[in-house]
Amino acid sequence: MADARPRPPAGRDTPGPGGVTDARETAAGDAMRIARVVTGFARALRAAGVAADHHRTGNFLAALGHLDAADGRNVYWAGRLTLCAGPGDLPGYDRCFAAYFSGGLPPQRRARGTTVTVTRPVAVPYGAGEREGTGEPGAPPATASDIEVLRHRDVARMSEAERREVHRLLALLRGARQPRRSRRHRPSPHGGAADPRRTIREILRHGGEPARLRRRVREDRPRRVVMLVDVSGSMAAYAGTLLRFAHALVRAEPRATEVFSAGTRLTRITAALRRRDPGLAMDECFAAIPDWSGGTRLGEELRALLRLPDPRGAIVVIASDGWERGPADLLGAQMARLSRLARRVVWVNPHKGDPAYRPLTAGIRAALPYVTDFVAGHSLAAYEELAALLAGDRPVRAARKGGAGA
């Protein structure tokens, strides 16, 4: 592809017979030809694993506008400085440049001295091969130090870029659950209770002759989780991130997770969160929730939830700040019923991450006596602790009827 080498616009200094208009048209045609060549080169780099996204390609074109594009050295160094995200992209860039423009590489000066190799751990961005509705394709991965800073930062005080990074990291959380002993059995070759049916069938297959005794054990299944996410106006800064956390739970255990939005009405959004792509899942959630950024009537919604079979024997997670517009005694009565039906009641309050927070609102004071665990939900570290709680890595504490600690 020797003819694919970008050439400078012709006729810029000496316009042709058509005058200035012909020169401008010629320059515009040459610029379009260079743009097509550069775009094809960027596609070849992306196929080779180089992070040459559309932003870097635009910077490459802008750099060529200030250089002589007929000089291969200018094209090489402009592309290397704008299209490569790090040292790991350089070998792929060199191979693609030599193959695409069919030219040799310009000589590079080698520094004398000892070569020091520094290994920097990075976090792999979520959805590398998927569509991410709110992410930026080709964005450089965050370093471990950046992630450690984000782990303890309040979601409400983050920039949009930091919030997108936290959303990607939430999808990497372990979605394991506490195991529960089910009523179903499975064959066991290594001990367990006797299995009469399989043993008798084995005897009949041998014509009534004695056969080996078959045994069985009970299966372990993940404990079901029912999550209520408060989408009222007071939770607007945290509701989106909590829905991302709920999406990670549903993706990990789709048959053992149910998610509802809680505002002025109770809305089941589990089907929307089962979408593999986080961006599409969030779009469907926003379309399915009719009371986004409205009021809060947790007592009424808990009463509606208790009419369903979902909370029985499950771990119920309520993510809310406790600002209740309805009567607080109704909320307390429904929380008392929920504590008797559910395996465990976990209340996630984003404001609990503040050391100065005290549970003084009427709603949260009415609910706390029936809460097993009262945890924070303001940062990535808090969501990691909540995931460990649901996985059974933290011991189960009995609900304190006299009041839960803040």
C-alpha cells in the first residue's frame, strides 16, 4: 500500500488556472483523502489492540494539519504521540505503521545506561467487549492508586468520570450468596443418606439380585436476595449507583435475586436488570420506574411487598435514607412483619458513612429496631462490604428489638 502514504495538499502555494476557488477545492479534496487514510489506519490499530479511539484519531488529524504529511517521519511521530495510550501500544503501532504505509520505521535513538522496568498494576475496565451506555470506549484504565482513592470517596461528591469508573468497578464485585440447604437431593458417590428409590431401581435392573446401596445428599443453593432501592428525590445522588450494584447482583444470581424500586409505588425492575449490557439495563430501569425523584412512602410499599411471596426466607436489602412521608408507625408495623418473614433485614443508608450522622428521622427510628444490619452505602468500599455481607463472609447478627446501633 505504498500509494496510501498521506500527501500534503497540492496547489496551496501556486493556485491553478481556476484561481483561489480551484486551490481551495483541491485542498479540501486532499484533506478528505488524508482523513480517509488516517481513519483506516486507526481501524487497523484498533484491530491490533492499540487504543486508537475517535478522540485520539481526531488529535492525530489535528497534528497532521500543522505538519508536512508527505514526510513519513512526521506521520510516524504524530501518530505515535497521539494514537498510543502507553508503552504497551508501541510494538503494535510499529507493526501496523510498517504494514499499512509499506515503509520502514524511522531510526530511533537509544538511550545508554541501565534499563529499569516498572510494573504498574491496572484495573481492567468493565465491558471491554460490550456496549457501555455511559462509558467512553478506549478510555485508559485507572491505576491501582486511583482506584484506592475512589473506593472511599462519597458517590455524591464524584465527577461524572469518577462515577463512571465506579460503575465499571461495581460490575466486578463478587455476587456470591449465603448457601442454604434445599429440599432437593442429588446423588452422592461418597456417603450421605440412603436413597431408597434409586436403590430399588438398581435392584430391579439386576432382576431382583442385591445391588449396591445408593446414597444422596441435599443440594446447597444460594440464599435469595430481595432488594428495594429508594428512588425518591432525597436519594437522587445515590439511586443510580445503587441500581448498578443491584445489576451486579442480578447478573451473578439471576434466579435468586429480585429488585424493586421504592418511591410512591412499588415497581419490580428485575427483568430490566437482567440485561447483560449495563447501559441498556439502566435505560430500561429508568423507563420502567414511573416515580423517579418523587416522594417516599416506604410503609405502603413494604405492605405491598409483604403481599408477595418474595420476602419469605430471603435476605431483604432496603437502600434508603429513611425520609418517610407516610406515618412512621405504619413503617414500624410493616418492618416488624418483615423481620418475622425474612431471613435477614439489611438497611443500607448512604448518610451512615458520615461520622456525624445520627438516625434521628422518624422513619429510620421506627425501622431500626427490626433491622439485622445497618450499613453505609455511600462509596465503593461500602458496596464491597455489602457484597461480602450477602456472601456470608460476615457473621449473621440477631436483630435487636430494643434498637439497632447507628
